[in-house]
Amino acid sequence: MAKRVIIAGGGTGGHIFPAIAIANALKKIDSSIEILFVGAKGRMEMEKVPQAGYKIEGLDIAGFNRSSLIKNIGLPLKLVKSLLQVRKIFKQFKPDAAIGVGGYSSYPVLRTAQAKGIPTFIHESNSFAGKSNKMLGKKATKIFTGTEGMEKFFPAEKIMVTGNPVRREIAETTVTRSEGIKFFSLDEAKKIVLVVGGSLGARSINETIDAGLDELLNNGLQLIWQTGKPYSAKAKERTIDRQGVWVNDFIRQMEYAYAAADIVVARAGAMTVAELCVVKKPVLFVPYPFAAEDHQTVNAMQLVKRNAALMVKDSEVMKKVVPMITELAKNEAKQEELRKNIARLAIINADRRIAEEIMKVI
């Protein structure tokens, strides 16, 4: 009889893409395995998971709102409702295991699985564990982590350091620089800067690029600019009659963007870091300062210390980013040094290691 696995979580690309990578790796080991995703209604996973060819069920759940306490009034009710929805899903799907990748829907799914004695697995991509993962870790069968030193959050005997699963289309890409540039209708003779503020965009980075647009273009640079939804219309308006700029709220084929890029400006979410190590690109990180325990700065610093990346604080982004981009673009030796050092940190088999470990248990 075919094994059945539930994968829960989402909210951002940093949770969704590793989840899909794990699902694909499980399918590679056993093509008969049945996989069902569970996400939060209205969140990014409800769109991205079906695009990857998997079925997803949505829960009526939301996270704790730190900025407006009044918005948390309905939270207990939503949690109860989501637990009832999960119970129904379990009854129908009868999973042999549940995997949580972080995000709102992870908690009710793994909590239900643990109460029923079903093996549960956690993937924690960040160097700082999320609240629900910490609570679930005590009863988890195994905890896969992106980085070392996670014993302060989880029982040491349950931890397996695997690194972060990079989606297959990036890890195994054969797209050339030339093909990438053609995809974005840009000029091969000029250097290309890829600007990504994470899957939901980054206001400080967007405003800085907007303000420095002419300076970047006048220095002979081109841009592939992922803005996220909130800034998309403004950025498109700003670049409407400018040559050498490609703008959109989201880049579906990141493998083409990475192939085309000579330099990358990005947030320092765990998955972005993992992908940039695999694609070996000179990168300027602008960590999101409000991430829990400032974990994006911790993520970025692990590379900066090894001379594998550059970093600018979010508070200094307006002053420093554009000059640093133009300076790096002119310095071929520095680009090569960053490429060489970041390549040493690449992990390309995390998804397979995680899938093999899960298969041992189910």
C-alpha cells in the first residue's frame, strides 16, 4: 500500500520551496508515495504548491499579530477551527507521517499528528528556531536543521544538520548566462544586478533602487528587479521608458535570473542564502532587521566572516547600497573572490538526505 505523507507550512518562499524540494525528493525515492500539502488560506502556498503539481488543503488560521493586539481577538477561535479542519483532513487522508516546515499551518498539523502517535518531522531552515517549531520539537521524531548550533532550541539527540533543500530547478540548472539574459530581454555586453527582497518584497531595498536607478544605469549596469506586490506598480511606472531594466513583483523562473546575474542584492533569509551558495554569485546582503532575534543578520554574518558575501545594515541601505553595487561591478577580482568563497558553502543534497531519513521511519 502506498505511503502517505502530509507536508504543512508556508507563508513565504523560504518555507514553501524547501517543502516542495522535500516532496520531490520523496517522490524520487518512491514514486507511489502520496503527498498532501496543508497551508493557510490566502497565503502564498495556496498558489505555489499547485503550480508544483501537488494538492493542497487550506486552513482558516492566522499568526499572532504583534503590531495590533486587537487583531488577535479571534485567534483562539481560529486555532480551534483549524484543529477541527486538520482532524477531518487526517481522517480522510490517513497519513503515515507529517512534516512541518514552519509557518502558521505547521503547528495544528504536527500537534494533531503527535497526539495520534504519527511520526513527525521538522525542518528548521533558520539559525534561530521559530516559536511553533520549538514547541513541537520536544515530541518530534527528527529535526532537520539548516545550520549547526541548534541544540539551544531542540533536544540534541533529535537534531540532524542537513543544510537547506534548494529547489531542483536551481540546484540542477543548466541555464547559461546567455539564455538567462535573453529571457529578460537584456544586453549581454553589460553587467546585470539582480535585486530580490524575498518573495514578499523589501521596502527599504526597493526605495533605494528606485532612488539610485539613474546612477546604476549611468554606470552601465542593468537590473532584474523583483519588487514584491506592494511596490510593483510604482517600480513599473518608474522604469516604463528606461532601457536595461526588467521589473516584476515575482520571478517565477529564478534559475534564469540567477544565470543572468553578475551581482545580487538580497535579504538574508535562510533559503536565499542557500540558493546563492549553490549558484555561486557575488552578493550584497541587506538583512531584514525585524526578523525574529535578528536571525537574517546571523545568516548573513556566517558568510561575511568567511569573506563569501558583503553586508549592509537595513538602516544604512539608502546611503551605502548603490555606491557598493557600482564599486563591486568594477572590481572583477573582488567578484571572483566572493564567487570562489560562497561556492565552498553550497549544499546540494539536503532534500535527498531529509527524504531518506523520513523513509527509514515510515
